[in-house]
Amino acid sequence: MLRRGITVHYQYIPYLWLSALSVAVSITLSLFAWRNRNVRGAIPFFSTMVLVTIWTVAQALELAAIDLPTKIMWANVQYLGIMFAPVTYLVMVIQFTGREHWFTRRWLLLLLVTVPIIVNVLFWTNDVHHLLRQNVFLDTSGPFPVVGKTFGSLFWIFASYNFSITLLALILLIDALRQKASLFREQAVLLFVGLLLPFMTTVEHLAGFLMIRFDLTPVIFSLAGVVISWGIFRYRLFYTVPIARYKVIEGMNTGVIVLDIEGFIVDLNPAAMKLLGCTSVRVVGKSAERLFSDHPELLWLYNAGTTASVELNVDANGTQMYYDVTVNSLEDYNRRPLGQIMLAHNITERKQAEDALRSSEERFKITLLSVGDGVISTDKYGHVELLNKVAEHLTGWSQEEAVGKPLGEVFNIINEYTRERCDDPVQKVLETGKPIELANHTILVSKDSREIPIEDSAAPIKDEDDKIEGVVLVFRDFTEKREKQRKIEHLSYHDQLTGLYNRRFFEEELNRLDIVRNLPITLVMADLNGLKLTNDAFGHIVGDKLLKKAAELIMKECRADDIVARIGGDEFILLLSKTDTKEAEKIVQRINQTVSNETVDSIVLSVSFGWETKHKPEEKMSTVLKKAEDNMYRRKLFESSSMRIKTIELIINTLYEKDKSEEQHSQRVSELCAAIGYALHLNVEDVSELRTLGLMHDIGMIALDEKIINMPGELNDSEWLEIKRHSETGYRILSSVNETSQLAEYVLAHHERWDGKGYPKGLKGEEIPLQARIIAVADAYDAMTSDRPYRKALTEETTINEIKCNAGLQFDPLIARVLLENITAKSGIETSSKI
């Protein structure tokens, strides 16, 4: 750094002439770029040349200085160019390759600007920290003194940053070289060479391959600027950047011609070369007036200046080719004009198709008449010209009646809900020239007053000059499709069984209604008691009847605005907006009173309710719902048990009604079980339990088909399997009530065998509950001594022998012996025969 009291001396060295030349070149290029600063890319090029000028001047003064402080000062000044010139060059490359959107990333801009600033600050303060230069001395070993130093570790980090910036710019240019447009490639080559030369020079200087005592990079950068300036004049670099290349594909059939703002050809693809009968080498750089001299249509299109189009007819080796040529202005990302782009679409096939279409007009008419949709065509005044058979059927008008009439008279359409007449679709097409579709909920009123929901579209019929000659209207009967849509919509928000709203609808309404003006909001949870028991005993058909009746009664007692939904198998929920707890309780009482008076197939309806009210906006609806559910379950504990007991009583009575002999059989088995219990010296409570068990042991038979129960012949495998399930069904029925849950275990096991060959679990010996073993013997004894649909009662002797033979196999031998030896004598039971 400069210090007071030190006289600064400079000396002349031959290298200064090279530096002076470089400065002159870079200043000239800077001035040229500034004069053209409105051109895209000129500002970063200007900045680069200014920075190279500073770099070159500072380096020349460093070499000319003879004392160390002065040399260090000018060396520090050089880093303004060393660090910022690659950055501005990268900005120029980014603009050239059309990647301006990178500049929207703030972190990238901060990185590009902040690091060079930090490096410059650190160089000027190096005497304090020595992070960038160490062991600085004046090296006088050569023809002129230079600064000798050792670079610190931080220097190489910043050097890596600088190399990364340069390499990124080179990679972007290599990617640009992959583009096939010759102009684009040559522009990219110039920028690539203009950056590669100073980059290689910098690498050589740091590596010291050529043992040159000073850095030639600023001089080479100035010479690279000459290369770039040549591109400015030869290839009009920056005047028309290759944005157009991103809009087209080189191999597409559409011809592309790119002109700069002064009317010079800067690019064209092979399809355009074929159209003009030339090559890009001969054409690029020529003016539009010269190139289009043989094609006045193209010249007119170019001179139009704005978006326009023209049809061009070209004779290609005796074959007529047709092109639709359009011209559009070409702008950069800041909407500054860059030139024009012409697109030539080959429409030869379309022209041929139009000719073929005209020649087959009659066949097309036949096709319209035979399609499955209704078709009406009109002239340009909206008068009917043609109806096909489907249109005749839907409108009620015949072809002969409709021709010449205004469409509105034949095609009478109204809105389904407002009943107002719809706008004439043909008139809309004639006014706009664009295809349209009918609005939803459109009804066609036929001549005979039938109303048919329809969907349709209308499109213009145009001639070769794009003038509307008429309109074609295509429509179809929408009845079936609409009904399907309505069913789907209904099912998506309703429970299919009860017709109530479903969980999805409830949750959406809960979110919609959960607002301050609807407070207080009460949620009522309802649970149908005994549904599972009913399903097990009477089948799901009866269970479904219970659900539908419960839904009907709940809806009947609710208000019109109340939301009632089925949200689970036996669960309902009521959403009552603007309803406090007291009002909700009244509604529940009305429902309960109505429900208690109803039965379904002799089954009494029972529903448990629980409710909770939201009073404040901050209360969470999920918490309210949980409390309502908890309240419901507390009530259900008391109400459901009573309901189940009544249902079991109903099941038994229903079973006895289905099979009168079953009632007598159960009573006899009950008495036999009690007698066996007394003989085994069981206490009074156990004997009483045995009596009840005898009455209920076949309760599972309620689920069997009467045809199987009363089958006169032998059962097949599937029928026998159904019979064997009755013990499991009985278990499910009795286990649903606390008071009979213990009996359920005995009913489940009463067809187990002593030898383990019974069902359903295959229990053996004393694994079988005592009560189940007692009922097994009593049930078998009464079954054998009673008439059955498939056989007559067995004799007393036969029955005794059967029990004796199966004692220890099917029956507990002790209980079998007690039955045979003691029961009839000790208890005096009256049976069908004496033992």
C-alpha cells in the first residue's frame, strides 16, 4: 500500500506497448457496446471490456512501478477486473443462451456479486491477516522487478470460485454448440473461443509452465474481445439471439426463417431451404428484399411488419405445393424487438383433402343421415337444410316439414329449472364463428310436447375462404346418462340401505356449518340396540328392516333443516344447528317415544342416544363429537341389556311358533336336566340353571330354514353342516346378554362328545363343561324317545341300549348311568316311556 513520505518511481518496459494496444482495443469495444446498449447482451459485454481495461492498466502500472508498495497497490486494483470480469462474461453467456430466468434466483445473484467483493476487501487488507499473500518481496532477478509472493490457502479457494464461474460459462456455450443452426453454432464458437483463451492463459500463469514473470490474461482478454467484435459485425451477434432455435425443431416439416431487426436473414431450417430452393450458407446474411424477390407474397408478408399470414403456391419439380406462411415479431424476455420469425406450414395435404371432401360431399351427407346422434344442418341464415333420422325422432319433425324453417321452430330448447327458452345455438355460432356446446340442464321440447334432456354441440360450416356457409348441430338424448349421473351423485352422499345421508356428506356438512352464526350446534349420536343379536337370530334381512324403520322414525321426528346420517353399521348421527342442549333433549324424547311404540316382525325397536352441544367458537367439533359418543355409550349400557333380554325371549317364542314340537322337547329336556342335577347332588342354583339351559339349548335353531328342520328324509352334507351350526348361533345369541353369557358356553358345547369326536371344538372328557355333558344325555334321550319328521320314536328298550352303547363314547358314562338307573325312579318324571 502507498505510504506518506515515499516517492513513487516508474520505469519503462517494452511490455507497456502491448498493454497500451490492449487498452485501446478494450476501450474501443466498450464504446461500441455502450452505443448499442439497448441490444440484448450489450451491457454485460460493455462491463466486461471496462473491467478488462482496468485490469490491463493496473497490471501495466504494477510492472512499471519500481518499489514494492506501489506494485502491491496496483496488484490489488487488478483484482477488480480479475474477480468481476468472469462474472459479467457469464451474465453475457446466460443472456446469449436464453437462460435469464436464472436471474430470478437471489442466492445466485448474491453469490456472483458477494464473493468478488469479499476478495477485493481481503486483498486490500492483506497486511492485517495475510490470508491471500504471504512472504511478499520484490523479485529483481529478471529484466524488471516483479512482486514475489506465496499465495495463502484462502487464495486458492477464491481461485477455484473464479475457475468455476468460467467453467460454467464454457459448459453453457458447449451446450449451445449442440444446436444445429449454423449461425447459432458460429456465434457460440466465437464466445467460447473468446473465453477459453484467457482461461487457459490464467491456468498457465498460475501453473508457471512457460516461466513468464507476469500474467498475460488481460492482454489475451482484450484480444478475445476482438474475436467477439468480429462476430458482432460478421454474424450480428446480440442483434438476433438464438431464441427462435428453442421454438422449432430442426427436423420438423414447418419451414422457419429468422430475420433480424434490420431485415437480414440470420437462420433458417431445412424445410425453409427446400421452400426457397437454397442452402443456409448462401442465404444467411442476405436481406429479405433480395431473398424474397422471386416470391412477392413473402416480401409482402415481411413488409406487413405485424402478425400476418399468406398462402403460397410453389412449383416443386412439376408438383404444386401449398404453404400457409405466417410472420410474427421476435422479442427478447424484456419484450424488446429482435426481428421477425416466419413459419411456413406445408398445407398441401390439407388442400388435397379439401378437394377430396368437396368431391365426396354426397357421401358425407349420407353419413350424417346415418349416424347415431341427432344431426341438423342449417344455412348461414339459420334455416334448416337437413335432419337425419335420429333428429326427426327426437324433434318430432320430418325432413320435409322442417326444411326451410328457422331452427328455433324445429329445435325448441328450454332450461330444465327456469323453464325459460334457451339461446339459439346456431345463432351463437353464426355470430361468433366458433363451435359451442349447450349449457347443462337443457330440455328439448318435441313437436308432440315430449320433453327430452339433451346434450349437444354446434359448429360452423366454412368454405375455402373461411366464410361461414352454415352450421351443423349434433345432439343426443341425455336421459339415461343423466339418470346414471344422478344415481351416482345420490349414492356418493347417501346410505344405500336407509336413504339417509352417509358419513362423507355428514363430515362435509359439519365443516360447512361449523361457523359462529350457527351456534349453538348439537350433535346427537344414536345406536340401534340389539342389531347384531337380531342379525344372528333372524338374519340380516330382518336386521335391515330394523335399520330402515329406525332411520324412518328418526327422520320423522327431526326438523326440516336437521342433518340425519348413518355413519356406521348401527350408528346414526344428528347434526342440529342453532339448537341448544334443552331443545336437543326434546327432539330425542320425541324420537324415543315414537320408537318405543314400534316393532319390526315382533321385535321391539330400541335406540340409545347421547348428545353434546358446542356453545363457543373455540370449542373443537371433534371434542363435541367424542363427548356425544361417550354419553351415548353410557346410556347404552343400561338400555341395550334390557333390549337383548326381550329379544332372546322373542327368539324363543318365535322358535316355538316355527316348530311346536320344539317347545315340548325343550320342556322335557329341561326337566330331565333338573332330575340329573338332583341325582348328582347339585345345589338349588345349579339345578335352576340346568332347567333354564334345557329350555334354551336349541335357541340357535331359530336361524335354520324350516325346510331343514322338518326334512322327512336324510340330510345332505350342506344341510347337515347348517344343522351343526345351530350351537354356534345359540352361543352368539346368548353371549350378547350378560345374564345368559355363562349359558352360552354350555350351549356351544352341548354337542361335544366324551371321546372328542363332537363339534364345534372337538372337546374331550372333562374338558366339556358338566352342564353341557348333562344336556347332551338329556337331549339325546328325549330325541330318541320322541317322534321326528324323519323317523318314529324308538322303543324304551332300544333307547336304553343306545345310551348304554354310547356311554364312554358319546356320553359321560357317569351321567349316562345316573339317567338310566336313578332319574325316573327318584324324580318320577313322566316321559314317553318308562326306564
